[in-house]
Amino acid sequence: MPDLLLRLRHAPTQHRLSATGRRHRPHGTMGLHPAARDALAGRHVLLVDDVLTTGATMREACRALAPAAPASIRIATLASAAFDD
């Protein structure tokens, strides 16, 4: 479901933020597509991200999905970044 999550408001580009800045990124930047709410109840959800840095985007995605009551939310990532703050 590629349109499952919607951008509710613009957030700063993350690649210019420090690790601390990413962790403290404003909440409420993502929302669940209204038509997807019933489709996710009791289902298993897999979120895929290309690079996981601090996990802020995935945390926000999980927050947006939670009201739909999925059975589980799992995350798959292709790479993770490590950097000093």
C-alpha cells in the first residue's frame, strides 16, 4: 500500500540535521490514509526504509499507524548509518 502514510506537514530535510535534531523532530508530520484504517486492523504491517539513521521517521510512521490497530508493525531497512553527534 504505497499511499498508506500521508505527509501532514512539511518537516525539515533530515540529512542536514544532527542526530539530536532528528530525534527531536516535530511529531505529527505523518498521518494514516483514511481508507487504510479499516484495512490494517489486525493485519501485519512491514515498513521498508532505505537507510535507517536515528529511527525518527520510523517512530513517526509507527505512531501514525497505531490508531488502525495492526496486529504488528515490523521494520526492514537496507542500511543503517552511524555517526557521531
